[in-house]
Amino acid sequence: MTKSTTDILSTPITDNILPTGIIGIVVVLAIATLCIFPFEQQFFVNWVATAFMAATPTQIFLGLLWHNETPKFVNKFSPPVKGLILTAITMIASVVVFSGLLHFVSGGHGITPMLVQYTIMTVIVTLWIIPIWECWPLSKVSSNPTVFGILTLIAVYPIAYLLWSIFFDYSILQTIGFPNYYADIDPKGMFGMWQAITFAVTTSGVVIVHVLFDFWPMNKLCGKAVQPLRGIISTIYVLVLSLLIYNLFVTVFGMDVVDFMIRVPVCMIFGTLLVNNMMQGGLFKELAQPIRGLALIGCCIVAALLMHELYAFASSLHTGQELATGPAGGYTQEIWIASAMLGVTFPIIFVVSGFFNFWPIKRK
């Protein structure tokens, strides 16, 4: 992994890492609350969260690949103007992408489980294609990161569609008489919808958590290999590790598959963003890898546990009742937590820490 494609941070580290990060987290949670609480539960988990996710691939490219320096003219500005411009770009992307998904994926049926999970897959593919595959093979088309980045961003959607079509099956919705099931947009793939999306989210969790290890041991396994061999080695490593984690919790420990998805990969992804992005990658800098990564993992686990309880409590505040859990309850609480945590708060973290560079918390 090259530094340019694996460094999720796009802001310089300040001396006041902890206070800046803590205040930043409070700001992020406050903004997320303002984006969630005005809306009725179903409208939030369906329309609001999906609209946010429609912008997320563009946002990740802006921060992860282009380090918030593309388009070039934004570098003439400082926060908050630069942050406002980058936020406007992602909002435009959300409108364009969301409109396209409603037409081409949902087939005019509006928000369906198929559309929501396909949208999640576009985010997952983005989290793979930049750090693991380094935008290969489109990086060979041009040496200009803006050119091959735009081409790769466009490619995310057909790649996600191909994977979604092969692996996702929604027949269970027809079996239980789910009102928003439409056979004409069901790809009828290899695995049930919950098993497929849970494993996909687990793989992206493995990728994100390895940021804490500076992609150790993937870099050691790859050695001096270049793409596509580097991507193949890393892909095999991530898939095997994800399969082991999935089976450990679901098969050995007997966790419900959706409960596992929320409590483990979703919360760990969120915990990683808090520990890494919101703390500007500055914690435990004196430690060498993999010790530093293990120390950061410990912080992530604590953050993940706390955030799960916080968001579960917030779901009750939002709806005025304790939401049902598990398959008998239609995974109502689990869907709310995932929608709020990664659907809405995930992109807000990138806005606060990347687009606005912690303005006005951090001032020049």
C-alpha cells in the first residue's frame, strides 16, 4: 500500500489532539442529531440515510485519494469556505447518484431493501478499490490522480452492481410477505440478503481496522509486489480473515447474523473513525507496529461498545419507544443503529475532520 492511497487522514496533526478530537466528536454527534431527529423513523432509515450514503463514495474519493485537494481551485480557500465547497460537491453527487439509483436499481419502486443494500455495496467497493487495489487498473490509464480517480469512481457503480447481482438474494422478503419486495429487481443471487451484506460489511471492517496497523501485516505479505499481484494477495488475506471472524461469531458463538454485523464490523468501523480520524491519527505515535495497532484496537473496542449503547439509547429517544430487535422484530433497532452510525454519522466525520479540518475548533 502506498502512503498516498492508505492515509485516510487529510489534515495535519495538531499538538492538542485529545481536546480537538473530543470536541470534534461532540460536534459530529450534534450535527448527526440535527440530521436525524427531525424525520420520522421510516423516512429517516429509508430516504435520509440512503441519500447520505449516495454521496459517500464521492466523499471518500475526495478525502482518501485526493486528500481534499481536488478540484484544484478549492486550495485557494481556507476553512470554512473550502469545507463548504467540498460539502456542496458531495451534496450534488448525492442528488445525481441517488436519482440514478432510484431509476436504474430500484426500477421506479422507490426505497426498497434492494436499493439500500446496493447503495451500501457502493461504499464497500469504494473502501476496497482505493487502499487495496490502488485504483488499478484505471490508474494505468493516466498518471493524473484526478483523471484515474474520476474513472475509478464511475467504475465503482458497475462493480458494486455486479457483486450485488451475483451474491444477493431477497427471496426471504417474498416468503414473509414484505410489502416492499419486488421480484423484478431481486437479483436472486447466491446468498440470502442478510448473510451477503453482513459478510460484505465485515470485509470493509477488516480493511478499515487495518488502517490502525498502517496495513501491517498486508504490506509484509505483499513485499515488493505491484498491482495487480498486490491487490490479489491483499484480497485473499482480507477475505480469509473476514471469513474466520464471521464464522467465529456467527457459527461458533451463535450470534444472530445481523446482531453480529451491527455490534462487530459496523461498530468497529465507527470506532476506528473516532480513534483515527477524529484523533488525527496521533494516538500512540511513540509505539511501533503492531503494538501501536493493538493499542488503538483496544481504544476502538471501548469506543465501539460505548457508541452501540449510545445509539441504541438514541433510537429510543428518536422513536419514543424501545425498538424491536432480532428477526422477530424485523431488526428494527439494528437497522436504525446502522443507518444512524454509518449511514449518516460516517460521512459527517469526513466533513468535520477532512473538509473543514476541524474548523472552528482548530484555528490557524
